[in-house]
Amino acid sequence: MTTTKSTNTVLTMLLEEKPPFVPEGVEAMTVRLDLPPGDPGSPPHRHPGPVFGYMLEGEMIFELEGEPERVIRAGEAFWEPGGDVIHYQAANNLADRWSRFVVVMLCAPGQEMLVYVDDEELEQRRDRRAPRPADRS
């Protein structure tokens, strides 16, 4: 994390990533998601373009295809490449508090920003999912 100060303004670099692609004619959407205590979040899905996020409060269990699940805490930034990568989890990790985060999603015109993945595809790609904590013995 890099912090620079100019006069009274403080700029803090939270995340710097080079996305693999940005769709031509890109559209951007900024949304805030509020997850109630213990909420599992959206079912497995994907986004057609990259997504950049920042955790405002609480904790989120975050899991992308090919990566182990991890906890993102308030004040941390995250991203996902979009495209063919399945986003398995964005669940509230807290049973007693709301968790909130903001995301900026980039998408080609006319495409859905979020597309759910069906059970058949999940089964076909199960070898791409990292071992889950319950799978570890």
C-alpha cells in the first residue's frame, strides 16, 4: 500500500492490477452490496469483465476459480479478472454483523454484469476449484 500526501489531501493506493482484458466499448457499474449476518452471497457466477472492489465493513469469504478461499476484511481491496473465471463465493464471514463492500464492474455493452453458473458446468469444472477447508483432512 502506497500513501502520498499533497497539501491536506492524502491518496492511498489500495490495489494496483493490470486486468487481462477490458471489453471494447466498456460500460462501468459501481454498486454497494450489503450482506446480512451469515449470508452466503450470490450463487456461483461470473462477470464478463474485470471487477474491482473495496470492503467497507465486516468480512467476506471470497473464492475465485483456481484460488483457495480467503477472508477479505474491512479496509482491504480485491479484484477478479472476469471472463471465464467462476466466482464461487462472496459470503458474509460474520454471523452477528452486516458486511458491506463496493465493486466497480466493467462490461461490454448489452451483456449481463452477472451470469449464474449451472450445476452441470460446476460439475464439469470441479477440478479447477481449489480444495475447500472442509475438503482438507
